Amino acid sequence: MALLYGKEWTKEELLKRVGDISQICGAKVYELQDGPARGVIGVDVWTGGGLTFTVLASRGMDIGMARYRGFALAWRSPTTEIHPAFYEPEGYGWLRGFHGGLLTTCGLMHAGHPIDDEGIHYGLHGRASYTPASHLRVDGFWEGDDYFVVVEGRVREGAVFSPVLELHRRITVKLGENRLFIRDTVTNIGFQASPLMLLYHINLGFPILSEHSELILPSKKVQPRDPDAEVGLNEYMRFSPPQPNFREQVFFHQLVGAQDGSTCAAVINRTLMHGEGLGVYVRWNLNELPYFVQWKMMGEGIYVVGIEPTNAPLQLTRKEMREQGLMPILQPGEQKVFNLEIGVLTNRAEIDQFRQFVAQLMMGR
């Protein structure tokens, strides 16, 4: 049954009270009409529990704006949404349309800094975020007294004489909850072995992020990317007010998981919601996404922390991954499945429970 407004409801009880279930939970497909976003297909989703978000079908099934009861959860970049036709694939051109949002998809054949490798130029973070999805499907359905909304689509990356990968993304929410589930299935539909690099660039911003916020995660080893990150190594879990001329800091974490491989990370701000606190968490499995990157950017206007599970050791270059046998490879016909849960910690009890779970992971329980 759905927990709504402090009470559990059956399907029959709810349907007697609404003209259509979309009154409290649903999804709406539309097309943006203004400026460089003109032509972008979006899907707004609302759960009834307070969580709302936008799936950008034209941008690799990314998740753009996200809110909980009016509180912004995700950082939104100065570019805002931009149509994929404006993609600049060379070098750092990717940044000209990096919308931020709750999730930007990096991949499918490359993630990380631009590089020339084996005669091919790979721009920053690959093509996935700029590839429109096909086979878009938006649906809602009942299973007993539970109602679900599903948004799914397919994103393909390939070229003539090159490997071809296809990502099938399924995003699911349940009526009354404040979390979403992502299930990505990547298939090599071509006839050549292909690199598979997938980075989930989850971007959290104000007011979840502030000088009162904290990053909570079961990290047993932290590696700074460069001298800029070394300066902030001892404060990677703390945040400052926006700083002028701040230089980004990137940290590579080795995380602890439960026996089944499950792990998590969250950013919390205990000063919100009249002192009850508010946070955003991410859960995933280290057997699917064994590496983790933290992006800490305390700049003015670019005030964001990135929680970034990935399947590739991005502290290495593509060449180093290949030489060390660490480059993820998908053989013809092979599939890989990746699962994430992104949700809201809505009060002190939920925050304390999450912190306790992380502590238990660190103690090996």
C-alpha cells in the first residue's frame, strides 16, 4: 500500500478520491520550445511523496532538475538544458552543454579527460549525454495496492567500422516514495569487442550543499587527483561557502561494501527542514560499479559536489587501463547491468539510520 499524508492507502481508497491517479503520482512528456533547448524532449515525474524530477530523453535519458517539497536537490549549470545538436565532441567542448542536473551520463565508450588513443580522439566524458534516446516509453501501472511509474528509452553509440553499444535505461518510482531506481542494461549489439566506460555524474547543489553540509560514505582509502586536491584532502567530506577562483578538487575513493557488494554515499545538511535535516543518498553495488569519484567544486556559481560511481579506474589513462588489463570490455552479444537507487533523506531519523549503516559497513558488519 502507498504511504501518503501519514496514512497507508489501498488502490480502491485512492481511486475513489481522484479523477485520475496523475492527480498525485504520474509523468508528463513535453517538448521544450525556447532558446538552445528548443526540441529537447522532457518527462516530468512526480511521486506523491514530495519528490519531482525531469528525465531528459533527448540527452541520453539524463535526469535534470530534481526537487523535494520545493527544495532543489541538484546543481543546475549556467548552460541549462541544450539540444544535443549543439554538441562539441572535441576536447573539453562537452562542458558547453553540461547541464548538471541530478544525473549526467558519461560514456558509453569513454569517460574522463579528453585523450587520443589508438588513433581515435575521445572528448571529455564521451557521447552518451548528447545522444537522444529512442523507443521512449512512459507508463504507469498498479501491482496490487502499489502504483509505479516507469520511464525508459534506448541510447546507442556506434559508427561504421566501429563497435556498437546500446544502453537501455529504465527509471522507476513508486507512489508515495521519495526515491527512484535506475536499471541500465548495456549490450554490445555489434560484432567487435568494445570498451565500456560508464560514469554516473550525480550533481548535488544548494541548499543540500552548504557550509553546514557533510559527505557521508564508507571510504577506506582516498587518493587526490592532483596538487589542487591534495590541498583539500583532509577536508574532502566538509564544504565551505562559495569561494572566488576556487580550483576543482577530485578524489578517488576505495569504498567498503556489504557482503553482497552494496554500498552508498550521501550529502546531508542538518540545518534544513527546521533542524530535522535533509539529504540526498545514492546506493549501488561494487560488483557492478567498483570505483568511486568525488568532485568537489566550491566556486561561485559552480557550487556543486559530484557523487560519481563508475565501472572504470579513472585515476588511470585509457592506455594505462589497457596495459594493466583494467579496461572494461564488452564482447559481441554480451550484456552488463548496472543498478542505482537515488533518494531523499527527509528527517533526522533517516539521516541517523543512514549514518549508522555507513558505520556498520566500516566495521565490517
